Amino acid sequence: MNLILWLLGSFVILGKVEGVIGPATASYVHRVIELSEKEEAEALILLLDTPGGLDEAMREIVKDELNSKIPIVVYVHPSGARDASAGVFITLAAHIAAMTPGTNIGAAHPVAISPGREDREGKTEETMIKKAREDAAAYIRSIAEKRNRNARWAEKAVRESASVTAEEALRLKIIDLVVPTVDELLEKIHGKEVSLPMGTKKLNTKNAEKKNVPMSPREEFLKIISNPNVAYILFIVGLYGLIFEIRSPGGIFPGLLGALCLILAFYSFQTLPINYAGVALIILGIAMFVMEVLTPTYGPLTIGGIVSMSLGSMMLIKSEANFLQISKPIIFAVVGTTALFLLFALGAVAKVMRKKPTTGKEGLIGGIGKALSDITQEEGKVFIRGEYWNAVAEEKIKKGSLVEVIEVKGLTLKVKKKEV
């Protein structure tokens, strides 16, 4: 079978790994490896461009690479792409590692799911970070040694955030090739031998057909909602949806939308290093906004809500990795929009409170009517707002005069003559 494929030509499968490495990415890589094995592809080429990612997702991908039944080529591409943090582990675990000129590799600091958390012995955060660093250093060294790559530099990438260009990586024997295009890559790796669990395989990739396998809609969706900015917005929208439903029962749509957004947000939170003190501060801030609307204090609760929500938003992600931080403009936009909406709501409430009543007894006071008879201190008739009323006045008012209501006593209006 292999001889036939060699003679007739072959095909390779191209996969693309972009952005933060997370559960959706790990699921995608696992799927394309299985597909490549099932279809007996000559090799799987993963085009890589990543700032890093989560430790657990990275280890799932590395495990799949090390146990793959087909050759896996990781190619940092295109020019300008980077291979940082978790991406370094993935590159070193490949059977063949290649880079495009103008790319870089290094700073291998995978992010733990819950960094800073104390262990069962009550270890401090500093001790836990040190343990994680030592574990990552040993892990990357074992990967590099298995693939006969520069283990010393790999360990340095973890401990000292070492980073090098594509040309330097080739010189240091971190990678195998520096090539500008996929076609040239296929030509360069043609005839190379790689070690697989089932034995050694000689690659037949010259003029190989390329089959692209993109992420499925489900994987794309899960990747999008795992973005810290998207997770944050889903969380805020979910809270407001539930608040609107509670304030106006029966709307249904706000409640359903809120519940759906919260479920998606908490799914995302499971894949991110969340600081739940930040979650609590955001909820407290929104609670202050709600209390301000219900019991206006015209200042203190609004200021407290803005401060609490801002601090909670900035504390929400417990990680120093820039790619996992919530964008500051998004935080300012969300908090600012909330505050502006609150001020608008309070302004509307204050306006209604200052507005003169137009119905009931209070609505009659100040109203202008016409005397239908002479009005004295004992009796009289007026016509006002389409209704006939009994009326009295301290001074006699002649029939036909315009009158102004100054008081309502039961079914009798106390009026005075309206000066024209």
C-alpha cells in the first residue's frame, strides 16, 4: 500500500492553529490528527501562529503529537507570526519543526487553569508558581530530548523567557527548517525519515496534494466564546438580562437571553484562570446600580457601582499573560455604558418626580376653568377639563369669569379669579 502511494503520489492535510491555545484548539488538533490517520495522509502540517495558551490544552495537543501514527509537521507561518509560550511545546513535539523567515519562537510560559491557588499543604502562591515552572521545564526538556532538539535552550525558554528568530532557531537546532512557503516545505521534507510508534516512515511529499481542514463551526464558536473579552461581555449581558426579567416579569426574552449568556460565560470561565473575587465585585457593582435606580441616592451608590465594577473587571482574569487580559477599552466601554444608562434612568425618574400630576385631585390644582354661575363663599358652579364641579371662593366671582383651582375639598373646588 505504501509503495503504491509512493509511486502514484500522495496528499498532505493542512490544519491551522491561530490565536490562544485553548480547549477548542485542542479538540480541533485531535480531530485533524484522527482524520489524517484515517485517510492515511502522508503527513499533517499544522500552520502555527500563537501568543500561547493554557497548560492543559497544550498538554493534550502534545500528547496527541507524541502518539500520532502519521508524521506531524509544525510550521510557524506566515511571516510575522509568532510561536510563544504553549506554542513552543507544540512545535518541539512535532516530528518536523519548520519556520517562515520573519517569525520567532520562545518565552515558553504555559498558563495554568487556576494559578495562585493554594494546594492541600497550604503552599503559598510563590511556591505554586515555582512548582509549575519546574514542572514545565522538565516537561519541555523531555519533549526536546525525545525529538533530538536543543533541550538546553528549551529549558531556558521556560526559565528565562528566551526567544529567538527563525534563523537563530535553525542554528541552535531548535527546529529543522526555515522555508518561505508550504510548497517549498513539502519539497524540503521529501525523503526525510521520521520515527513513528509503528516504526520509521520515509516521507513522499514532493508535489503532494494539499487538503485544507478548517475548524468546524462548533469549534470556531467554542473558540470565540473562550476569548476573555467575549466571556466578559457574555457575563455582563447575562446579568442584565436576568435583572430586566426580574424587574419586568413576563418579558421572557430578556430572561432567556440572560440565562443563555450566563451559561456560555461560565463555560468560558471554566477554561480561563478566573479570579472569583473579581466576579463578586462585578456583581456587587451591578447591585449598587440597581439599588440606585430603586432608591435614588443621587451619587454615592453610582460612584460605588462604577468603582466596584471597574475593579472587578480588571481583576477578573488572574494571569499576567497579556493574551488572557480583558481589553481596557472594553472594560471602560461596558462600565461607562452602564453608568450612562443609569444616569439616563435616574434623570427620567427625577423628571417624572418633578412633573406636576395630570390626573386625580392633585392634577386639578392650577387648572383653569370657567364660572357657570356667580361663585361665593357658599356656592357656585364651574366647568373645568370637561367636567362640572361645585366651587367656592373667598371673593365673589361673576358668572363667565375665568377661574383657577387652588384647592380641592371633596367634591368642591376652591377657586380664585384668573387674571387675564
